[in-house]
Amino acid sequence: MRNYNRKKLLMLVAGGTGGHIYPSLSLINKINDYNFVIITDQRGKGYYESFFKKKTLNFKIFIHKVTSPSQKNIIYKIISLFQILISFLKSLLIIMFQKPDVVMGFGGYPSVAPILAAKIWNVPSIIHEQNAVIGRGNKLLSKISNILALSFVETKKIENIKNVIFTGNPVRQEFEQIGKNSYIKSISKKPFTILIYGGSLGASYFSKQLTSIICSLPEEIKKEIKVIQQVRVEDLETVKNNYRIHKIEAEISSFFQDIPKKFQLAHLIITRSGGSTVAEILASCKPAIFVPLPNSFDNHQFENAKFFEINNCGWVFDQITNSKSDFEKLIRDIFRNKNQLIKVSQKIRELSHALSILRKSKTPSAFLSDLVLKMSNDPKKEINNLC
């Protein structure tokens, strides 16, 4: 690791999915005057290495192999607990030698051991929850960390947890910039663009059933739309052929490097409702149909999406209880009454503004970076604006 020149050191720990990684990257973008130690798993390594290649920052990445201890198979459960123990011992050594000023956890089981180690070494820690229902790991860690930072004002299962604060979920600046643009002006642009993506790994339901639904739309709608869709690699050619047969303009890929640019083009977004995704929708003020992942832990994706629905900021479609014809009707109705989209975009903007006031008109990235700075300057100082 390069010489720190006595700069403050922030340790970031996160599981290897985009939902855990992207908020941490947004935070790093806000606090470039720190040095960084990263603890993640093998999946997260690629995200961070790609990010730091474009930066002139001092950093060190440590890879810890940790799997979920919630598995039913007793052998796998024992292996997982052993992995957490090894991660804990490694984290003790990393903290001892690197001497971070603050440890910031973004969820996932790889974050458990480092936060425990931080407690042992009396290093202040913050954990960030991306979803509307607190995860198991974060719920455990909330009992020993200094601050639990929330993405949702009314996060579920946080009863009896002290020192919680609403920060929102950090997103890339590009999404915040999209939210500053006028949606009313964009709605008149043709073709009518639908962005479909199912999270960082795509989704079988989106590739098969949703593609079939789009292809079943009336001819007058199909002629006026363009579909930008993320699909699994194994479904790529099938989806392309389906749209080609039905003469629907489409851009299909297994992964979009420039997803903010796709957001900018989209009139309507159809997506899962993971923590990062809903935060990007909130920041960009883009109307969306949320299709929650049915087997998400504690049904947190449904709770994330429900927050938008009860505030009239989007639509929720249950792929288990609702039919394909229900989905087709919803898209058809939205297309034929585009004023709905304008109203939803405005409602999202109003909601975003109301939440911003709770953060003193700061973005989640800026508010969270200020929290880290306060914690690193004076760990014992009480943090204001606690929920």
C-alpha cells in the first residue's frame, strides 16, 4: 500500500453484489481526501478494481471468502461459521496494521466479521442498510456499531435499535443529474423507450415472460416503442429473435456499462426493486413498474417497491399473483395515457425533495460523507438528526 501521508483512513466492508457495492463507490467519490481499505468477497473484487483504475487514490483490497450461515444444510452452516471466524481473525490483523479512523459497513455477510473486529479495537463504525427491511447481518451488527444509517425512513425490524439515522442510499452523480432534467420535455421524444433490467445479474422472468408480454402488445404500440433490455447471456439470442420477429426496435445486452445513459433515454423503466435500483429511480425521477423478486429475504424487495406505490410514485406488479394479461393491460394503459407518467415523475420529485429536507438538503452521498467525517474527527461526539 502506498504512503498515506497521514491522511485519514476509511475502511469499507461490503458483500459482493451491486446493491452493496454501488453505495460504497458513491461514498468514495464524495470523500477523495481519504485513503481506503476495502474488505469484500471475490465477487466484489472486480467492482472495486474497475472503479479504482480510474482514480488516483491510495487503496488496498482484501478478499474474504464468506458465505451465508442461514443455509439449512448443517455442513454448509458449519463451513460458513468457520469462514466468518477466519474473516474475523484476518480483520483483527488488518485493523491493527492499517489503523482505520472509521469502519463503514454496507451489508452482506462479508461485513459481519470486520465490524465485530472494529468493536474489539474500539474503532468507530457505521453500518448502512439499503432496504426497507433490515437484513440479518445488519440487525446483528446494529447492536455493536455506533450508527445504523437507513435508506428508508420507516425501515422495518429496527425496533429497540438506538442511534439510527436516515441518510438515504448513495447513488452515482449521473442519476442525480438525470433527476434535475425535465421529464415533461423528454416524454415527447420518439420512440417511446422502455428500459427493462432485472438487477446486476438479469432475470429469467424478464427474459421470457416479460419479453412475451411486450411482443403481445397491439401493433400500433409496437411500432412506436423501443426496448432497451438486460437479459441473461443464455437468453440473449432468443430475446433478440423474438423482438426481431415482432418488428420491435430493441437494444439487447447481458450487461450495460452505461446504465445512467439508458436511464436518461427511458420514458418508462421496468425493473426489480433492490435497494440500489429504487434509490436510482428516486434520484432520477423516472417512472417505473417494479417487479419485486419473489424470494427476496423477508420480502424486502416488495417492501422497497411498496414505499413507492403508497406515495403514488410508481406501480408494483407481483409476478406470482398477477397474470401476463394484467401486465400487458398495465403497459397498454400507461402508453395510451402518458400523463400518468408525467404525474408519477412529479410525485417522485416531490418525494425526493421531502426526503432531502430530512438530510438538510444534501444528497445521500454528501450526507453520509459528512457523517463519516464527523465520526472520524470525534468518535465520541453525539450525532444529531437521529431518527
